[in-house]
Amino acid sequence: MIKSGPRLTDLERLDLRARPDGQPLMHQTWGKLLFMHWRIDEAVLRPLIPAGLELDTFDGTAWIGVIPFTMWDIRAFPPFVPAVPGLSSMHELNVRTYVHYDRVPGVWFFSLDCNSAAAVIGARTFYHLPYYNAEIDLGQNDNSIDYQLKRTEEPAARFKGSWNIGETVPFSHPESLEFFLTERYCLYSEHDGKLYRARIFHQPWPLQKAAINWYESTMIEALGLRSPDGDPVLNYAESLDVDIWPLHRVS
């Protein structure tokens, strides 16, 4: 059986909420975002995670997420740099789990699908992230959102679903599952056997309840994994401003 190291403390998780030093590389607004999470056995994920990273767990298990959303107001810093037409908004969906390095918690992305070819190239080049080109549509009718994705590269993957937006919930606390799944302030990536970290900064997620009407997905199966059993844990966020710092090597 695979065992994780000592569980991170609440203070270690809260420390990352402070705005990083230095100048961020870009600004984005994320919105219409649905967090879908399932428990998953650590042993299933471990072969897909670089050896230098520890899987981050909550209540004794690892978690995997499928996160569809949209982005707008995408700008390079300094803040006065105007948005670039055709690159200032796009849709995305990522599949992810949670890790830590040197007791700094963050996100590990298994895949990120986007409907902007330029953004895909940029993220692959500058952040070493596994981005894929995809056709994505997002529509909203009152409090219901419809989302469709078809990846246009291999391995094939798709996602279709509809969900209803519910009432606002209180800000999550460090000991809660909602905090563990959503309050993440850095990402990790790997290139040529070396690990990298990029910091991000935002205010606490303004979470709302959500209810799935229906969905079909092969996003997790595209990783060579079986989709976890049971209904996902759901959280929704209408919008959040995010600043992103450059990538730095940690190993």
C-alpha cells in the first residue's frame, strides 16, 4: 500500500494565500466554473505523478477533478498592456489532482483542453503543461449552464454536461473539503525530468452550490484510468480575478 507523508497543516495551506513577491506574468478572470471531484485511490494516480511530488490527500484519500470553465480579460503585465483580440477570452477544461513539494501544496494537471491554439502553444512552451486543442461551447440560460467539449488531438476525449447554479455558501475554512479542493495557489509541471512551480494569487473562491442535470465524459478515461464510482462533489464559482507568476524550477 502506498503511504503519503505527514499531512500538511492548516498553516502551511494558509501561508500560500499571501500575494507573492515580484511581478506576475499575466492576469485572467476565471468564471462559469464547475468543480467536479471524486475520491480516488492513491495507488491509481501514483504512476502518473512525478516521483519528486507527494500526493496531497484529504480524509485519507486522493482526489481527481474535472473542471470546466471559461476565461476572459486575459492580459499580460504590466496591467496597462491591453488585451489582445482573439486571445482575451477562451474556454478551458482541466483534469487534475493535488500534490505538494517541500510541503508546498499545489495542483498537478493531467490534461488541459482549450479552444485557443495560440494559448495551447504558449502554455506548452512557457509552462510545460499538457495542453490540448479542443472545440468547446459554453451557453447559459438563466441559472443553467450547458458545456460541450471535443478534443481535436490524440488521445481523444470529450465532455458534455449541464448543471444548475445554486445559492452562495460561506467561504471555506482550511480544515474543510471545499478548501482542500479549491483553494490552490500554485501549479506544478515537469520538463526533462525537472520539476517547476508557478504561483498564482486570488481572493478566496466565492463558492456556490451546484446540481448536475446530466453529463457524459471520457476525460478521465483518456488518461488510461477508469472513472471513479459515485456522484461527484460539486462546487460552482461565477467569477474570480487571478494573477499568475512565471515558472521557476524547484528540483
